[in-house]
Amino acid sequence: MSAVAEERSARAPWALTAPALMLFVGVLLIPLAMTVMLSFHDWGQYKGIEPVFILKNWHEIATDPYYAEMFWRTFRIAILTTLLTALLGAPEAYILNRMSGRWKSFFLLVILGPLLISVVARTLGWALLFGGNNGLVNKLLMSLGVMSSPIPFMFTETGMVVALAHVMMPFMVLSVWAALQRLDPQIENAAMSLGAGPATIIRRIIMPQIMPGVLSGAIIVFSLSASAFATPAIIGGRRLKVAATLAYDEFLNTLNWPLGAAVATLLLVALVLIVVGSNALIERRYAEVFR
């Protein structure tokens, strides 16, 4: 009976995880495998998709400078968005952590509130504010004589970075705020009593301890920004394409599914390599923090 009981107990974890594992395989792994296989098929305007194994799509991406510029734009925007959210989100999280209980709860709700609103709605808000001559802010500034022409926001990389930073800011704030929970406020008081100034406390005490949170938030923001679709599609339009919008156009506009699958696969592989590599470096550098 003991052997039977041990065998049942050994099988129990597999039986409990089997439904989630089947869902993971059916919803994620199988579609990804089909997308990778589709990227090696051929396509023609009149013949459609042909299930043959060729490298034409990958060769086109590797040799055409248009795709190199598009991927470089994708990661450039993601890097700038990550830097902007880190510069603004880390101080915001520190101020939030120093607030009293009532105000902390209120402003935490303010930070998390935008996550309850659609990304499309938030991005359209930027378009309504700075959308050419009809944007509310542009119209107000021009009517007051502050500027003679509207702020170039739509169809620019700057507009895409600003809009993406607004969308991704809660993820950075929450990551840094979680790291600040490990920080004992008495350490700052002790340093201040020993004569350390505010700049020294921030540089020598606060920054080393919240840096894992900043880097973890940077990984989240970078991966979400590089794979974002709604915000680049609305702000960048058809003039400034990124990898996600290009894959969308290839799938639904030109109907070249194999080429769109190749673009999507390349973006996924690049993001996985960057995220796994960055995460390994962070855990190695801050091993004590993650124990």
C-alpha cells in the first residue's frame, strides 16, 4: 500500500498541472509552431500560400534595408520609452513610498487606474490633444499666439515614445515601488544623522537597493513597447511602421501571411533573447536581492 500511495503522490502534481499544461500547449505553443512553419512557405498574388519549404521570406528580410530600418526603429523607440519611464517612474515610485497611508492608497489608485482603460482610448487621447491643427492643445497654443504652427506630434517617433511612455509608466512605477518595500526607512534616517546629504543618501543608499526594481521594470517596459501595436498604429500611422504594425499589414492588407509570420517570428526571437539575457545579467549582478 505504501508503494501505491507513493506512486499516487508522485502522479498528483502532474494530474493537477495537466489542464493548465494542455491549455498552454494548445493556446500558445501550437500557434507559435504553426507561425514559424508558415514563415517558410511561399506566397504569390495569384497562387496564394504554397506549403513548400523555402527561405525566400527570411532572405528578403535579411537583404532588404527597409526591414533593417524598421526593426531598428522598433527597438530604438522601445529603448527611448524605457529610459523615459525609468527617469520619471523611479522618482514617482519613491515619492509614493514616502507618502502616508491615506495618500499612498489614493495615488496608487491613480497610478493603477489607467490600466483599467483601453490602450486605444488612452492613445486616442494623445491624438485628440496634439493631432495637427485640430488638436486641443495645438489649437489653444496657436490661438494664444504662443506658436504659429502645431506641435509635430502625430506620425513622429517622438509622439510614439511619449504615448508609449504614458501607457507603460504604471509597470515601471510598480516594479520600483515593489523594490522600495525592501528598503528600511531607518537606514535613511541613520545616514542623515551621520551627516549624509540628500544627494548622498539617494546615490549611496536608495539607488543601489532600488536598481533591481528599475531593471526589472525596464525589461517589462522594453518588451511590451517593442511588441506594442495599438499605440504605434495610431500615433505612427502608415508612415512610421514598427515590427508589429508591419506584421499586421502583411497579414491583413497584402495577405502575405508567410512574410508576416517571418517578421513576427523574428521579433519574438529577438525579444526572447534580449529578455532572457538581461534577466540573467540582473540576477547575477543582484543575486543577494533575489534570494
